Amino acid sequence: MKQRSTQVLKVDSVRKDYGAMTACCDVSLSLRRGEVLGVVGESGSGKSTLLKCLAGAERPSSGTIHISSEGEMVDLWAMDEALREQFLPSAISLIHQNPRDGIRLNVSAGGNIAEPLLVNGERYYGTLRDTSLEWLERVNIDADRIEDLPRTFSGGMQQRLQIARGLATHPRLVLMDEPTGGLDVSVQAKLLDLIRKLVREMGIAAIVVTHDIGVARLLADRLMVMQRGRVIEEGLTDQVLDDPHHPYTQLLVSSVLQA
Ligand code: ADP
Ligand code: MG
């Protein structure tokens, strides 16, 4: 019973076709509370498509996605559409590679954090403001920037704001698509540390899509390697990276070592 109650996500044989193009195929996985799964693979291997299916943004062509809801696993795509739209913002957060896709540039920093809380039913102004302040602090943005518009922020700050906005609602599942992809290397390292700390502290289940093995090694407990829409290797991160079995994974790992 205990095992069942900590399960957050169960994906069975998900496939997504775009016309004749199969973007991902036969993907199955399961994720528990506090677990971070890395998804690696070259561009075009189906990583983002998989995340979009999990985020409720793209309906799979076949297969099922179950997500925990009040102790039960519910079938995301079998839900009534209105119910799904209500369920999604409280259960799942998607962190985009480009912060501008995940925050609103013309809404204050505090407003960006408060908005999803409002959507989830929080109406008390004091709580919204306190939670916004608390989250600005957690992502190292000065409290006196609370009224500022994020268009004046650096890329790293915008990304930290997106993370605050995504986590403040305490989602069960966080999906990150190349969360540090567009940033300078020095900014990336700090952001990765921050993500790791928050995900650990909150015991959140997370999926991190990346083409960067270094990011996967730092964040992920387990790793799934995708090629041409299929999962070709999976296992504990250290095992997969230190002793890759599939030739493609061996190539991925060795190309990083030579870089
Ligand atoms: P990745 O994120 O690993 O780079 P994607 O999931 O974005 O890969 O894409 C996987 C494949 O599906 C690619 O060949 C891509 O061109 C195709 N694809 C993705 N989205 C669409 C779409 N909306 N319409 C048609 N083809 C798509
Ligand atoms: Mg992608």
C-alpha cells in the first residue's frame, strides 16, 4: 500500500504520431514522489513531445498516462476535458526552456508567482503576497523587486522566476524541458544547484529533459535515453552513464568526455 501511495506518475506505451511521423513510440515509465527522472537524447528524439503529452498539452495517439490525485491514479486523457483543465494546474507544472514561454513579462514578479495560486483557488491577498515574497527569497530574487516587471530581469532571473511560479503551487509533478538550455554556463551551474535543492526539499517528482549529460548527472536519479522516439536504455543515472550498454548511449557519453 505504501508503494502505491507514493507513486505519482505511470505512463504505459505512449505513442504520438503527427501524420505519418511518429514522434514518440512505446514509452513507459513510472515515477515516485521525490524522484527525478532525466530524459536524454539528441534533437528530434521525441523528448519534448513526450513532455507535452504528460503536461496535458498534446493527446497521445495511444497509450495511457495516470497521475496521482488524492491517493488514486487517474487517467489524464480519459478525464472529461473541463475536469482535466481544472486538474492540470494543481497537479503539474511545466518549466519551459525559454522563461518567456512560462512567465508573463508584463505582470509584476510577485504577480507571476501569485497568479497560479489564484487559479488554484487562493483568494486571500495576504497569503498571496506572503507566498510570493517567500518564493522570491527561495529563488534568490530581492524582495524589493516584487513590483518589477520581469522584462527588466536577466535571463537567469527570469528562469528563477519561472521556477518560483511553477513550484509555489506545490505541484505533484514538475516537467522541465531543457531548463538551463539558454543560459551562460556560470548561470547554468547556479540554477541547477537551485533546482536540485528545491526539488529535494519539496520531495517533488520531476522529469528533466536535456541533451546535456552533465545536467542529467547532476539532477537525475534515473535516466531514460531516447533515440528516434523510442526508449533505448534506462536505469540509475550513474549506472547508465558509467556503463552504457546501447551503442547510442556509449556515443552520447563519449562525445561529452571528448568535448
Ligand atoms: P526533441 O524534443 O527530442 O528534440 P521533439 O519531440 O520536439 O524532439 O520532436 C520529435 C519529432 O517529432 C521530430 O522529428 C519533430 O520534427 C516531430 N514533431 C514534433 N512536434 C511536431 C508537430 N507539432 N508536428 C509535426 N511534427 C512534429
Ligand atoms: Mg525538445
